[in-house]
Amino acid sequence: MDILTIATIIGALAAVVALFLPWVARKLRSKKMMVVKRIQSPSDQDLIPALELYCRSIPENERDSQETIVRWLQEIEIETKEGRCKLKDYFLVAKVGNRVAGLLYGQYYPNRGLMFVSFMAVDREYLETRHCLASTALLRYLSRELRRGLKTCEGIVFELEYHGSGNKKHDRTCRARMRHFRALARTQNLAVKEIEVGYRQPKLSLWEGNQKEERQHLMYGRTKPPALSTTISRTEVERILRFLHEDIYGDHFEDDPGRDREFRLYLNGLYRKLTANLPLDRV
């Protein structure tokens, strides 16, 4: 093989490397730059872009207002400093550089031993989120917290949009989302199942005309042995439903005694209606 041929081959290889090097560099850079942080103060500079992503991702009738979330963060910050906060708040954001690419909001109630994941959203228009990098990073962070700082947590509860609306396209999307969430949970060694009780997400307010109860898939995963089987005991289901209606939704109007009392009566009615129709033994 003469020198000219060798030079030609080397030049061709160099061209191929030059072609693929930027792609490889982007992949490595994306993984390296995806970081997760916990927002614990409403003054955090990443809160506003995270709330904007939240509003773009969650239907209006299923989400709390930005002002409400900011108020919660303020209250939790104050109560935590004063040593009287009854929950641990996890407002997590996944970032690539200065851009918020995903967020997850969960609340752990030590008195219940349960965590509720209110929502998880990712920016689908951003390259680094298209291969589940943001959602995986968020769940990995949460999984690490469960192992290290939340050792008394016994289970995680969350809601998924209902896929029995009759709209084929919508239902396919919802079923795909459920499969996606289950697969993501599996990557963190968490098996989740649906609690099939005809659950409806309560109204977020009784004083706004656009509010209604929304059919949802109620999902649950244990973080402590034994692993979930095909059914769950009635007692465990009642515990989960009580947690939702008394703590998660029940705390919405704590700063307004009149509305708080009326809203809790409404939630208690929903809880009684659901539990009255449960099987005697297992669900």
C-alpha cells in the first residue's frame, strides 16, 4: 500500500470522526449537564421558569394556581424554620445549564408514612428531555432521598389522567403515559399498581365555577416490603384514601377557617362514598 493510499484512508477516517464527534460530544455533555436541585424557597431563581413549565404541561382544571404553590412554599419554609412543619416538601427541578427541563413536586407526611407526587412535567421541546433524561434524573434523586433521608416512608401515591374518556387519541396517550410511568418507576426498583376504586380527583375549590371532580387512575407503590401483589387489603386502601382526602386535598384552605371547614366536609363525603363501596377484604 503506497503512501498516497494510506493518506487517503487516514483522511477519510478523519472526516468520519469529525462528522460524528460533535454528536458524541452533545450526548456526553447533555448527560453531564443534567442536574437536579431541590427548591426550598419561593425566592429561588428557578421557581418561575419551573411554574411556567407546570402551567404548560398540566390542564388548567387539574392544577393549582402559581400563587397557591408559591404560598405553600412560603408556609413550608416558615414552618420548617420554626420546627412545626408536618410535612417534607420536594419541589425538584432538572436543569440543563440555566434552563429548567423538568420538574417533580412531592410531599412526604411522616405521620402517615406516605408520599404524594403531585405532578411531574418535562419540556418536550427540549432535546435533552426526549430520551427520558429529565424524568429519570428526577426519579433517581427522589429514590436516593427515600433510601437516605425518608427511611420511614412506606409508599408513594400519585394520580394519572384517566384513559376511558372515549376519545381514542386521548386514551392512547393516557395509556402510553401510564406504561411510561410504570417503566420509570421500575428503573428505581419501585413496582406500582392502580387501585381500582373508581377514584375521582376532588374539586380544587368549591367557590369557582370551572371546577369539577376529575376521574383519575389512582396509583400506588410500596417502598417497603412486602412487594405489591395483585390485590391490596381494604385497610391499606382506606389508609391511602384517608391520606388523600384529609391531608393532600384537605390542607388547601388552612388559612381560611370558614372555607377550610366547608371544604373538609365535602372531602369527607367523598371519602365515605368511596370506602362504602369497597370490598370487605381486598381490592
